[in-house]
Amino acid sequence: MEMISLENELKNNSYPGRGIILGRSLDGTKAVAAYFIMGRSENSRNRVFVTEGEGIRTQAFDPSKLTDPSLIIYAPVRVLGNKTIVTNGDQTDTIYDGMDRQMTFEQSLRCREFEPDGPNYTPRISGVMHIENGNYSYAMSILKSDNGNPDACLRYTFAYEKAIPGEGRFIHTYKCDGNPLPSFEGEPKLVQIPNDMKEFTDLLWNSLNEENKVSLFVRYIDIATGKYETTIVNKNK
């Protein structure tokens, strides 16, 4: 698979929707996660990321303007022991609860489908990072309608058992802007992961469409110690 420029990929797509990037720093010492949200409606744009325990959650920036919280207020990131879960919806809790009961990532998602927001039927994208005894692996999942048909759910899981230094995978909800919004297609995209968290955060935030971007989360986890650093950027301040 050809490695693409994350900067070009984002700058040339005004609306990838919500995106997850998981990978490993170039020097091999850090497990890296990023999650961003975008919005076209006032309700979607009226959000910020805030920390919650070892994870984060979305919160209305102006509570008086919040209309329907069902698909926009959730915990995108939660930590279960040596696992970090990143998703674009409340399936974070589904995965957390399932894996806490010794189910696999894939098994935990069997009870979930794409979002009930026809005609878009937004895909549910999810990722889990696993660090154990100096080893780091990760997996990603997308649950999407069958070409816009809400009667059928397509389930894809991509497992990366050996996280390669300097490499990451990028998956997002929408192929591009549109009405209805077309779902992401194919495998998660191969992208480069730098050593410097600020460099990576700036690249992502500055490449996202200025009008549509809402919030960004980036975390670098030391594979040897489990200690982590987190950056949150919110358009609403």
C-alpha cells in the first residue's frame, strides 16, 4: 500500500467527517492516536472535547443551542487497563464493556450497526490500541450500510499485529462531502507518524477544513512505561 500525505489528504477533502488515526512514532517508542470531529450543522459544530478520567468526552459548547444530543454527545476515548479505545460514537462504551467481559474487539461490536441518521447512515468507526510487555498492536473497524441500504450492515475489521515505526492508519466516516454523504471506502489509509506530538497536532489541525473542523484529540503513549501525553484543540474557545 502506498503511503499518502496526510496533509494533502485532509486539505483536499472539505468533509471527511470524523477521523481516527492510530500508529507508531518514527523512533518506535510511542503509540499514537488521533481523533477529530467536524460538523456542517449548528448542532454538530456546537461541541468541544473535554477530559474525562483517562479519556475524553464531547460536550456542548453552548448548552442553550444543543438540540439533539443522541449522536453528538459521547465519550470518544476510554482506557481499559492496557487498552485505549477510540471511536466516533457511544460504541466506545460497547467496546469497553465487551472487552471488560473478555470479548474481543470484533465480538464487542457485533451488537452495533451504523448510525440511524438516514439518508447518510454514518459509519461507526472504531479503534483499539493494545500495549503489553513492550509490544504494541492495534485494530480498526468500520460498520457501514450496504451502499446506503439501511437493511444491511457491512462489517470490516483491520488488525495490525505489528505496529511499524513511523507508520499509521487513517480511517474516516465519509469519502467526501455530499448529499447524502458517501461512506468511507476501502482499507484504512497508510500515513506517516512523526516523533513530535506538537508537529503532528499542528499538521492535523491546520490541514482540516477551516469552516467544518470542530475538535481534535492527539495522544502519544510511551510503549515502555504506559505514560502518556494528550493534546486537545477546540475551535470553540
